Amino acid sequence: MNDENKGFLLTLSNERNHLTAEKRFLNPKKLYIPEIAAEEIALLVSELDGKEKINDAALMVTMTNSNNGVSVDKDVDSAAALADPENAAQIVKDLINIIRGYDMDEETNICGW
């Protein structure tokens, strides 16, 4: 059995052109801190906007547990919806909580939960 922690992958996708920006977190617990979650979302928005202007494109925020492949996503109307730090942090928290709900049935949890 391989207990290597592959972490959680936070992805922001532009639904218009399918470009993505992503970051892996080996310790996703830190994303429960609202300031950190909002900052990470802002960095992904900036990275994605640097590839091609987002303008008013609909976006998708996806969180994937790379250890077991469980993935959940949330559609947002535009980057403006993610500009509000409280909203951005809540989206990340909700996605993690959904994944953790799936993970509760597993015998081992190598991310530390």
C-alpha cells in the first residue's frame, strides 16, 4: 500500500476557453483559514487572467483529493464573484467539506484528517 500524500488540487477554469490555473496543497487544512483561501483564489484568478483575459467569463472552482480522485466543483458567474474574499474563502471551505464527507468512509486518511 502506497501512503504517499498526493494532496488536494485547487483548480480554477475558464469555462469559455477551458484554460486552467491550479495549485496543489499537501496540507489542505490551511485552506480553512479564510485569508489564505481567499489569497490562493486571488492568485489563481491572476494566473488565469495572465493566460488570456477573463473579462466576464464564467469560471469553475474545482477541488480534487488527488489521493482518491474525489473531485467537486462550483460554478461562479465571473471573477468578480471571487473578488470578495469572504465568498472566495467560503467556496473553498464548502468544496473541502464535501470531499471530506466522501473521505469519512475510507480507512486511512493520509492528508492528516
